[in-house]
Amino acid sequence: MTHSAAPATENPTSYISHHLENWSLPAHDGGFWTFHLDTLVFGWLCAGLLMFIAWRIGKNLDADNPRGMQNFLEAFVEFVQTQVKDMFAGTNPLIGPLAFTVFVWIFLMNAMDLMPVDLLPKLASFIGVDYLKVVPTTDLSTTFGLSLSVFILILYYNIKNKGLAGYFGLFLTHPFQANNIVAKILLMPANILMTTIEELSKPVSMSLRLFGNMFAGELIFMLIALLPWWIQFIPGGIWAIFHILVISLQAFIFMLLTIAYLSVAHQDEAH
């Protein structure tokens, strides 16, 4: 959210640029081996929070008298199971837990966007941290890391279920098919190109969709923070309420795409 106690800055460009800069190691390097420490810290904190909640609920499970967070978690697990049953072809005990973890972890990282824009960066400045981005999913490193992890599973199950020859054979015969050998050979270059683009578009579209929506939402919070403090409350509150839907929807879409792509990789197993 945007409820800053300070007046609107006199240099909006500098203000926004400062908030878009990561806490990096090495600082301001920008190379391939630069570590975005804020992304790692807040991403791990969200993962740790997820594991802690799961541990506490699992430790105190009461099958005869469920209540509180256990009721909520059981309802959500059933919701995820329904999505998996409706979309997933085949049988794989990994898909349900994976879908649940993907949704909750991404939701928690997205929810960091509801923190006041200037709060954590201001606190970090007291310990010598000049730059801080608190929303891991506004960093392409996070969204590409998530989508590439799913893509690796897609490749693994495609090869496992279709065989190495069966999977790479799709690159020769899909999407354009022919009835005679000469036409098949002529269409192979186009098939290889189109299928390669189709496969690579999966992690790219997943990562850019999540990044783009979260980055845009964070940018709007920054623009609201440029307003005088006594004006920020109304647009900031309205956008925060709407943004709760955005962060939930983006986590849900990523989960659905994960299930759908892995379902395609299991199609031969299902049939």
C-alpha cells in the first residue's frame, strides 16, 4: 500500500528508480552473477512462513474436531484437488502438492506488494541498505526461476512418458502433418521451428505474465505514493483492495498453467 507519512517527492523519476533498484551483491553490478539479496531474502521468508504454517497445522491436526486454520487449509486443499482432477490427465502423486505449493508460495510473495511502499526500504536504510525491493515476483529472476523449474518437470515427464525418441519425434511431425514421406520430410523444418517455439513459450509466457502484472501493480502503488499523504489513503485503499484480487488471480493462473502443461506431458500415460 502507499500510506507514506512524507509529502510527495519533488523528483518522481528518482523516487521510482530508487524503489525499482534491487539490493544486490555485488552492488550495482548488473551482470549475470549478480545476486538480488532482497529477492532471495523475502522469497525464502515467504517459503519459511509456508513451511512453518504447514508444520504447525500438521502438528495439531484433529480429524474429529477440525477448526480454525485447519478448516481453511482443508477447504483449500480440496479446492486444489478439484482443479487437479478436472485438468490433469494420468496419475501422479506429485501434482497435487506441487500445485498447492506453487499457489500458496506465489500468493505470499505477491502479497508483499500490500506492504507500505516506503516502510521496509526506510527501515533497511537504518542498517545501511540503500536499495530494497520487497516483492520477489517483481523480479524476473524469481518468475523465470519458477517457470524454468516447472519447465524442467515438463521435459522430464515428457521424456519419461513418451520416451526420448517419442518426445523429440513430436518436433518432426507436429503441428503440420502429412500422409506421404516426401511431404513429411519437407515439413520437418517448419515443424521443428514451430514446436520449439511452442515449447519455449511455456516458461516465457508463465514468467512474463506473473512479472508483468506484479510489476505494474507495484508501479501503481509508487505513483500513488507520489501524491500528498492526505490524498493517498483513498486511491491507495481502493487499489489495495483490487490488488488482492490481482495477486490471488496471478497465483491461481500460474498454478493452472503448471497443472495443464504437466497434464500434456502425461497424455501418453493417460492413454
